[in-house]
Amino acid sequence: MRKITLVFLLIITLSGFSFAERVLQIWAMGEEAKNLNVMVEKFMRENPGVKVEVQAIPWSAAYDKLLTGIAGMQLPDLAQMGTTWMAPFGAMGVFEELSDYIKNSFVNKDLFFEGSWQTVEMNGGIYGIPWYVDVRVMFYRTDVLKDVGYDHAPQTWEELYDAAKKLAARGENMYALSLLYTGVFGNEFMPFAWQAGGKIFDEKGKVRVTDPEFVEAIEYYARFFWEELAPIGGGNLFQDFASGAVPIFFSGPWMVSMIDQQTPEIKGKWSVALMPKKQTRTSFVGGCNWVIFNTSKNKDLAWKFIEFMTKPENQLEWYKTVSSLPAVKSVWEYPELSNNPVMKVFGEQLKDAKSPPNIPEWEEIANAISRRVEEVIYKRKTPQKAAEDLEKDIEKIVR
């Protein structure tokens, strides 16, 4: 029987027949899903006998798809998860806690930017690993600023306000900067609150939006609208930036290629800079993480894929593929990033960037912040009164 078994195995080997492959299922979204095959094929080459299946999901359908998958217990092994989605889905108890995996891996907190790592920490555990990041910086027209006496980007709140007044004084329909004034813009406003030293909660969980620093940020933000330094009303950001009518705005790395594509006529006439400083230059950090679902039957393989995507050389390859900013700090030392003056600014800003509170109620809180700041912009309430009402809103939301 032993001889027969050996002959049978030899025949199988020589014939090229293989037993069932291990299949790793991944859900990914947007442009990442369209391009992930580049990394998947490399991973499969390094791991014979493994097949990776990627299901591409449009961002517009992703939230509902995840909810449906959770309700029906039909989830993949691994998924891309937006940083602001970590808390609401994490609260449903569907993510694998990763501390034990990290203990035996090169993957650890020290590899990543602090703000990015904050997005995977919840309830004393680690429920994801950063994949790529984005961060907001200041985009500005170098030539237009120079015309009003600034040979550099505004470095402080005081300089930004001073430059804004000079830019708006150029004539009719001329403004300084673009800021959101209606809708949901909690994430746009929060950097100003952080820069002033404000916070939503303190270490004990007490709501702190009536602190002087937070109120000061509301007033500073609204002042640009009160004094017509920022436009209220429709407009095309690219056209306004190209014409110089609105020469400053705050946005993320995706805008770099979009400006080049949509307004090639201003090439060489714009740049990026760190956020303006009050107490700090803090900005908003976002991006996406990897999460393993606790229903997965291939958790070890899913973790192996996360380790693969975290390796610096693969983080760099992913940056070259889709221009997503690396979450691993050491990758920013590669010449492809360190020698690029625009990307270098994003790398510096990532050293001073925060994520919003990692709690399921964040979206409701962001809505409340937007609503109360909007009331100040339209002078329906004072900054102090709006902050007091916001405090009540948040206490009710988290009760």
C-alpha cells in the first residue's frame, strides 16, 4: 500500500494536478480596486497555492454592501476600510482584533504616522492596519500671493488673515480662499480647532467645545465669510484657482494631478504648503486601512497579505501605481518622495495630523459641527452661543 501511495503521489505531481488552492477573498473600493491586481499577482507569485479574489465595489455602494454582508454573514476575509468607517463598523463587532498577530510580526505602531495609527485603535484594541493615508495641506498660487507682497505661503493664522485681506482688496469678485460654508464640513473645520488647541472631548470623555480655543476657531473660520474674504455661493474651484479669483484652498493629494490635468495653463504658478500655525499646524488625516473580518476562515493568510502590503518596497510600488500616499513612515525617505517638493510637504504635514474621534457617532457629530458653524457664518448665532448649542448636541448624540 505504501508503494501504491507513493506512485499515486508521483503521478499527481508529474501530471501538474494540484489540490484545491487556498482562496483569499478581498473587498476593495474605487480606483484601488481597479489597480489592486498589480499587487495581488505579485503576492500570488510569492505564495504558490494561493488564489486571491478581489471584488471591486464603487465607493457609492460600499457602505450598503458592507451592511448587507454583515447582516447576512456573507463577508470576505479582508477588506479596505475608510478611516472614518472604522468606528461604525467596528462597533458591530465584525473586525478581528489584531494584537496577537502584531506580537509576532514586523508590523507595529512605530512604522506608521501617529494620526494614521489612531484610526485603527478602538476600545483598547487594534482592529486594522493602515494601508495608505491622505492629509490636507494648503494649495496656493505663488504668483498671485507674490503680487500682494507674499513671497511665501502664509505661515500663521495672522499671516493668512492678512494675506486674505490684501487678496480680497484686488477688486470685485476677488477673494482669498475657498472654505466650505454649508453642508457637512466637520472635517474641513476641525483642523482649525486643533490648530487653536481645541478639542471635542477631553481624556475623561467630557465635551469641551465651549473651551475658549474651540470658540476662537469658530470665530476665525467664520470671519473669512463675514468679511467676504471667502466666497459664499457656487463656483468652479479649478476655474477660480486658475484665474486667481480664489488663490488659496485646503485639500488632499488627489488635487495635485487634478490641477495638472484641468488647469495646465498655471503649471509652475502654484505650490503647496503646511497648514497655517496657531498653537500647532495640525491637519486632518484620512485614508484607508486593512481589516480582517472575524468570520474569516483564512485569518492567517489575510494577515500575511497585510504584511505583504505593509513592506516598504510594496508601499512604494503602490504609490507608483495609484499615487496613494504611503502609510509607512520610512517610505517617505525613498527619492521618489523625498526629492519631490510637493510630496515632501505632504510628508511633513503627516507628522502633525489627527483623525477625528474614533467613535461610531462621529458622522452625527460632524453634522452637528457643520450646522452650528454654518449658523455663525450666516450670523444667526454668535460663536459662543453656537458652541454652547453644539455642546448640547454632542452630549445628546453620545448619551
